[in-house]
Amino acid sequence: MGGHTIREGRFGHRRAELVYDDAGEGPLAVYAHGGFVSQAADDRMGLFDWAPVVDAGHRLVRYDARGHGRSTGDPVDCDYTYPSLADDLLALLDHLRASEPAVAMGASMGCGTVLHAAVRAPDRFSRLVLLIPPTAWTTRGAHARANRESADTVEREGVDALLATRAQQPRPAVVADVPDLPPTPAERLLPAILRGLAASDLPSPGDVAALRQPTLVLGWPGDPGHPLSTAETLAQVLPCAELHVSRTGSDIRTWGSRIAAYLSRPRP
């Protein structure tokens, strides 16, 4: 990540070892990635450049979610619901001995993680950055059914059958040039992760509306798994939110700088 020194850390929580990378000094900002990837996979895809956040004077901690990348996990469905993953995020803050409210940033599954953690413990967060919010509320049902069917496919035919099906599905045009990487979780964990995500949803709009943190919402169009309707609703119901929609890959690659600039503003 740029020229910054990265310190690896790990800690145990609820039958898993969670691994994180820690860079920079200053106010704490924590990032939760999307489902089926990892920090390393995010870097290989090349969409999000986090160096500007560290350059702007933040301590940036990015961690591999339970069962993803270098972090371990068990094949237990309920371990991979958004509320359970939010518990991991709060445990990470405890492990880091975060004495002041932290910035919480999350993409897709990580967005669900961040929102559930913020609803549960709002005093622990100073600002939120929500990248490509996932299907939620009225659009969640079809996505959940697809995840349950995918879990059945992996158990019945193996991960290669799932990858073959995924390869036939069109990708959002805005990220068509981004490498499509295989899932980072082990095959034995995939059914549990898929079913845990199928059982998940974002907090209710009413619960989200109670959050008072300044929030930046970042979305892109043409992605059924991350519809703009979710991003737009979040931007409408959150009291202190602003929405930016990127319609080109080059604009998405400015998100790191955009986030850094947002975090550098005085709080309203």
C-alpha cells in the first residue's frame, strides 16, 4: 500500500483467529471488505487505493473477515451473518484498545458489518464510509435465495460448479475490467458463509436513521448485488449523509482520495 510500512496483527475471537494489517499513525480508521474476497484480493483487483487515507494522517486497519483470506473460521452458518460479523468488528476495536471513536468503512458485506456494529454501539464510531451497499430490505429476498441455492450447489457438486455458473453471469459494466478472482474462503466454509449471508439484511431504515455519524455513501450502477436503490435509501435516511455515484472505473479508482478528503473535513 504505497510506501507505508504494514504491520500484521492477529487475535482470537469466538473460535476464530482474525488477521489484520495496520499502517500509519493517527486517528483510527477500520475497513471491512466484501464477501468472498480479502485484503490481498482487494489489492489484486486494484479498485480501492487506501494509501491516501494513511497519507492524510490516519491509522488504517484492514482485516480479513472470519473465514476469509488469512482469517480462520468454522462451518457454522450463524457465524457469517451481518450481526455476527459486526461482533467481530467490535472485538477488533477492543483488541486495538480503541479509546476514541473510530472511522468505520465497509464494502458490500463489510457495509452490513459496519452498519450493524454502528447501530449496536454508536458511541464507538466517529464517521462511516459505506461502499457499494448490498441488496437490502425489499431487494434482499431474491439475493438470499440465490445464496442458498449456491450453498446447495457447492455441497452437491463442489466449488468449481459454482464458479462455472458465476462465469456465465454478466458483470456490471463499470467494473468489467476488474479481475474476477476465485473465493478466498476454503470450500468447506463456503456453504456456511453463503447461508449466513442469506440470513442477513441491513438494519431497518428506522434503526439506520437513528445514527448521527457523518456518512459517505459510495455506489456504482448496474449491479444487482449492490443496487443503487440501497445506496440512495441509506443516503436519504441517514441524517448526515452524502452520496457519490461513480459511473466509470476511473472514477471508482478515485475513491481512496475521495474518502481521505472526506475524513479530513471538520465534523459538521
